[in-house]
Amino acid sequence: MTEVRIEPWDEGDLGLLRQLNVPEVRAHTGGPETDEEVLARHERYVRGLGPRSGHMFTVVLPDGEKVGSVGYWAREWHGEPVYEMGWAILPAYQGRGLATAAVRAVVEEAAASGDRRWAHAYPSVDNPPSNAVCRKAGFTLLGEIEFEYPPGHLMRSNDWRIDLF
């Protein structure tokens, strides 16, 4: 199994977020953001998403190199409080199982919060690698949906769910 650890997002992770803001990583999430949007995202991550609202983490290799991001955040889905999960791995490190290992670790973090039964991920139907991460991490495919991301843009996504209890 691929070994990674996750560490809470901190002020020094802006460079990583900028490295992740490339077409190869953001192709299925609306494309690269402006620098202003990246800075605003970084500030949200540093501030934290709020108590019982979720957390963002960096994906760290055993040698200490940071190669991606992973996190969970509170949302309501079909009238129920759930967590949504998302991740991104630098292009040079994709295809090695790092995202799956990171998602498994963040599922444990979300489960430890104990306040929501389900976590969901909504990868584009056109994103086989992210859908494979969901499957390998133990999520159940509920079906295809129209999902709004980025705000104001509907995309065809798969609704994957995992039981946190």
C-alpha cells in the first residue's frame, strides 16, 4: 500500500496550492483559478473551515515532500448534513495511489468528528482517475447527477458515498 500522511493546511502551503492550480489538475473542476481566487482559497484553508465544518490537509510523502491536498467540508445534500470530500495531486505524482491513500486518511479524520453519517465525493463522469479513487477508497456509487461546480456551472458527476459510522 502507498504510504502518505496528511497534515493540517498552514500558511506555508500557498506555493503548493499554486502548483496545483494548473490545467492538468483543474481540468475537471472549472480550470485554473486566478491568483486572487487561489489566495482567497488559501486563506480559507489556513483559517480552517470552522468547527465541525471540515478541514483541509496537505498530502505528504514519507520523506516530507508535499504533493497534494485533500479535505472534507460540511454541506447539505438532499436535506441531510453530510461531508463533501475533494483532493488534488501534483501531476508528477499522479497514478501512484497517493490520492487513494490520502482519501482513506481523510475519511478517518471525518469519521473521528462523529457528527455526520455520510461523506460524498462528486467527481466528473469524465474523470476516470478520481472515480477510481472513490472506488478504491471504499465509496459506493449512487449514480450520476448534475452537480454545481464551480458555482454557476453544472457538471455531470458521479455521486459517491461512504459511511463514516
